[in-house]
Amino acid sequence: MADLYDTKKKKLVRFDNDAQITDAIASGTFLPKKGEKLYATNPLGEKTYIPSEQAKDAITQGYVIHGKTTELADDYVRENEGLSGAAKVF
């Protein structure tokens, strides 16, 4: 999920999935908040952060921009690697 600024309607619009976020920024009509770090996957499949001001250029180079839900899910998986069974409950 991400809130992007619609430059034509002059308001924030919420996008719920990563494909919508990437497409919206690529269109040039929607912009992320300046100064933010956006969670993204680079063309090699590696997760990284990019400055919001570089998002459109990054997309043209093959990056996919992710929303907060994907970022949090990936963080959870990273933090719980190696844990199994009941250990994950604690």
C-alpha cells in the first residue's frame, strides 16, 4: 500500500498493490513524497531502497516499487529466518 500524489487532481491517492504503485509512478502522473526511501526490487531480484526522487528513472531501468505491506512482510520473513515451529510464536 502506498499513498501517491496525483499531479492532475492535486490530491493523494492510495494504491493497494505493487503493480499499481509501479505503474502509477511510471505514468508520471503520480509522485511519491519527496525525501522518502522507497522499497524496491532491482533487475537482479535484490531488495533495496531508492530515493523517491529517482523512482521513475529506476522503473525505466527495471526496478519494481513495493508498498509498505510488502516491505513489512519481507522484514518479518528476514527476522524469522532460521526459526521454526513453536519458536516463531515467542
